Amino acid sequence: MAEKVNPYKDSDASKKKQVTQMFDTISNEYDGLNRVISFGIDVKWRNKVVEMVAKTKPENILDIATGTGDLAISLTSTNAKEIIGLDISDGMLEVGRKKINSKNLDGIISMVIGDSEDLPFEDNTFDAITVAFGVRNFEHLEKGLAEILRVLKPNGIFVILETSVPTNPIYKAGYNVHTKLIMPTIGKLFSKDKVAYNYLSESASLFPYGEALNNILRKIGFINVIDLPQTMGVATIYSASKA
Ligand SMILES: C[S@@+](CC[C@H](N)C(=O)[O-])C[C@H]1O[C@@H](n2cnc3c(N)ncnc32)[C@H](O)[C@@H]1O
């Protein structure tokens, strides 16, 4: 079971409400700060997700927790006819809509407000579903994953990109300095929300990864579950499918 970490320690609001408020607040700075904090490697990881999805030649794709839409935009290279980016934060979606519009991709990508735990789609709708850096923000992880399984078509592909913790002690020491010191400091200096980057780093270090997340996916009913650690294990790509 994933440990519950909320953005605002002294708030009684649900995790979902706090997460929505936090991403609404940081939406305009998200892309810039993200690139700095990840040294731009996040772009490479997202491209790998796109490659894996492209191999399955999907006609339609759902990108959950799409945020400002970077993965949804990259997924257009799969030649899918329809891509839906879904997110709970309208602030993040609005930034994404502007990017999509400036790239003339409105005909392919639609940005939809919604909750991963109650997806507004019929069963067996999508050939491929992706979530990048989203699952650790779900209030009820298993409920969100069960909804994803429900709307994925049989034989469809589900790909998660999420932070993880390096197992090698030397890499882990570097990772700890980065997440516990550098990330919160950058957040404090440059973010509109002084605690957002504490939450993002704390939730990253406590979220299940590798075999632990594989087992949760299998328990929900996904098959062909594999995990592919990236860049010394600081992020992991998970691939799964539906029987
Ligand atoms: C760290 S951002 C990742 C955005 C984007 N996928 C990326 O790779 O940059 C996490 C996103 O998850 C969204 N999110 C959190 N909980 C959600 C939920 N229950 N349903 C849909 N989106 C959610 C947040 O609003 C936020 O935009």
C-alpha cells in the first residue's frame, strides 16, 4: 500500500483537492522548473514511452494526468488519430491547450478535465493509455489503476513513467542530495508555491517502485507487467497490458 503524502501538512482537505490546488498554482512555472530539476532528462524518458506506444500502432490514446500536455504532444508522432489528455487541474490543462494550439494540434489532441479515479469513458475504449509522473499523485492509486484497466481495450498497452529510487547506494546518495536538498531549494526560490517541491520530492521517495508497483498492477488485473529502470533508477517505465 502506497504511503499517503499530501502537499499541505496542515490542511484537512482531501489529497485530491490539495493536489489540484497545488498544480493550479504552479501550472505556469511547471514546464520551466521541471526541465531545470530533471536536467532535461525527462524529455528522453517521455520519448522512450512514445517509442513503446508507437510499436503497438494505436488508433486512439488516453494520456492521464497529462498536465501541460508534453507527453500528449510527443505521442502525435505515433500517428494515432485521436489523443485525449485528461487532468484534474484546469490550470495545467490551460497551459497545455495553448501549446497544442500553437502547434496546430487541436485536431488530434483534446484536453479534458477529469479524475483518473472516475474516468468519463466507456469500458474498452483506448488502444493505449499513458501516465507520466501522475500515478503518485492519485489519492487512491488502486482505484485509478482499476479505472485505467476498465477503459483500456483488450490487448491494449498501458505505460507508466514515474519517479523511483536508485538501488545502488552511491547513486542513492546522489539522489537523496538532489531530492532532499536541491529540489526543495529550487522550489523555495523560484516556485509560487513554497511547499510544492517538498511534496513532489517526498512523494517521489515514498512511492512504491519496481517489483512493488509491478505487483500492484498485477493485483489490479494487468498482464505482461514489466519495469524498465531509467538513468540509474531515478525514474522507471512500466509497461502492462489487458487480457
Ligand atoms: C507531475 S504532473 C505530470 C504532468 C505530465 N504528465 C508530465 O509528464 O509533465 C502530475 C499531474 O497529475 C495530475 N493529477 C493528479 N491527480 C490526478 C487525478 N486524480 N486525475 C487526473 N489528474 C491528476 C495533476 O493535476 C498534474 O497535472
